[in-house]
Amino acid sequence: MNKRDFLVHSGGLVLTNTAISAPLGMGPRPAQAASAQAHWEALQGQVFACQTRLGRPIELTLSAVNTGAHHAPLSGQAQFTVSFEGPRGRPLQEGIYALQHPQAGTTALHLTPVAHGEFITYDAHFNLLS
């Protein structure tokens, strides 16, 4: 899969807590929003390469894809969260990171650290409008 296809199927560049306006009719269609979530679900358990802000390599494992609490498919919204687990020894600060996958390609996601335990859990939130 090339980079363009990955971005189209994953919902494009996602920025959490940021409003992005687009002309009417230009957002993803409900089928595209559903396929974006399914695309991430298919990658669950797989490893993504990333770099810390200091340029050190780090691997993040896609651990979960959860539907949002306010998910309303009939309203044309698809909300879901993609969670990654990373090593405690190389924590990432909240921010945008390029995640690389051997088959899916590279995409940029806004990652937020949400839990610390055996691993550090990072969330990327999707809110796709049609």
C-alpha cells in the first residue's frame, strides 16, 4: 500500500484537539470512516517504528482500537481511539510523530501518553466527519 492509500484509508493526518475545517462535501464518507477504523483494527498487534524528539528509534505496538464514547454513526461521525504501547525507557512527549509500518507505510499521528505501567500507553484520537 502506498502512502496516499494509507492516508485515505486511515482518515488522513489526524490532529487531536485541533479543529480542521474543510469545504462542505470534502470530508470522508461514512463508508470511508468505517474503513479507516477497520484498517487500524487489521493492524492491531503489529509494530510501528518511530523516533523520539532526540532522534532515537523506538518501536510502538498497536495494542487497541476502541470506539469513542460519543460515537454516532447515524450522524455521520466516526470516533475511535488507536492505542499504542511503547517502552518505559524511552518515553515520548505529547506531540505529532511519524509512525512507519512495513506494509502500511508512514503516517503522522498526534500521540498523547495516557498510562504508565509495564509499558507506556499512547492514544491517537480520530474524529471523522462525513
